[in-house]
Amino acid sequence: DAGVIQSPRHEVTEMGQEVTLRCKPISGHNSLFWYRQTMMRGLELLIYFNNNVPIDDSGMPEDRFSAKMPNASFSTLKIQPSEPRDSAVYFCASSLDLSNTEAFFGQGTRLTVV
Amino acid sequence: KQEVTQIPAALSVPEGENLVLNCSFTDSAIYNLQWFRQDPGKGLTSLLLIQSSQREQTSGRLNASLDKSSGRSTLYIAASQPGDSATYLCAARTYGQNFVFGPGTRLSVLP
């Protein structure tokens, strides 16, 4: 398996624009997580899904953030409108389930909002 | 709410030394604890996963231990090499919160 695949790897956008980040989990994994990493706050869990259903989105910072998982092999994280403070590295991770299995991370998307 | 801390924040050692990285968590009701490595500008690579019922796991020169009662885990790196230089993060998987990460320990191994 190619692991968790995220796209794009880098994104530079202007403030106010819509940004969509994409993630393909490892095949057969039922749980998917979106994280954001900044120097100030470290790794923060934004939202996670199990069997394509959002379980906890309490980490989503504002209504400008939304995430979907239309099927088991694809998830998106959308920011609309984007702001400079959204600049961060966004990671997607997947695991077999929500309990005691290992999590695997993608390479991340580095978002810069100017 | 689970909180995870890591000590030290940064560590610099000469090549060949054995070293210990520490991870503490406040809620002992965890499913597992996972150690990751992150190289600059890269994603997280899983190193070791310790289930809540286990005391330790080993992979090559790495050994991770878990003491749930005291809320601590340690990552032991034997015979460190310059290629071990990276940030090491621990994450506690807790029911309802899933992975809660520590801030990481930035390790530099000097040749």
C-alpha cells in the first residue's frame, strides 16, 4: 500500500479564497483523522471519522472549516474563506479502527494564506 | 481531558550515546501509546505502538516502555546515530479523544 496520500503537498492562496485539501486513507482503514500542526500549538486534532461518519468535530476551529468523507477512500478538508492564521501544515491519518490500532500519517499539506 | 507532555523539549548528544525520551499523560484510561518520528518538513513516521496491556515494545535500537499507573512512557534509543536526529512525538489514544499528542522532543545527534 502507498500509505496515506495527501494532496496538494503545498498550497499558497490569497486571503478570502476557498481551499480544499484532500486525503486518501490506507485501503481497509475505517478511521480517518485530520490534524493541524503549527509551531505555537503543535499537533491539534480537527475532526475524525469512523466508517465515513464524522464522530467528533469539536476541534474544528471555526465554521469556515468543514470536512467530508463521501466514501471510504476519500476525504476533504475545506476552508472557506481562508485567513492568514490558517497557515499551517495539515495532516491526514488513518487507522483500522478507533481503538487500539496503529495510526499512519500522510506527508501533510503545507498551507500558506497570504 | 487528556494532556500529554514531553521532557526534555530538546536534546543534543554525541554519536554513540544511549538516551531516554520521556512522555507523560494525565489520563491513564488509554487504549495505547504511540511514538512517532518527524523529520523537518516531513510527515510523522510511526516508530512503536504499545497497547495498554503491554509494558514495552522493541524495534531495533528502539525500546519503548509504558507505565499506565504512573502515566508515563519512555523511548530508549541505543547507540544513537546522526540519522536519529529528528523530533520525537508521543501520542496517547484515549476513548473519546483519540490521539492526543505531546509537544515533541527535538533530538540532535552530533557526529
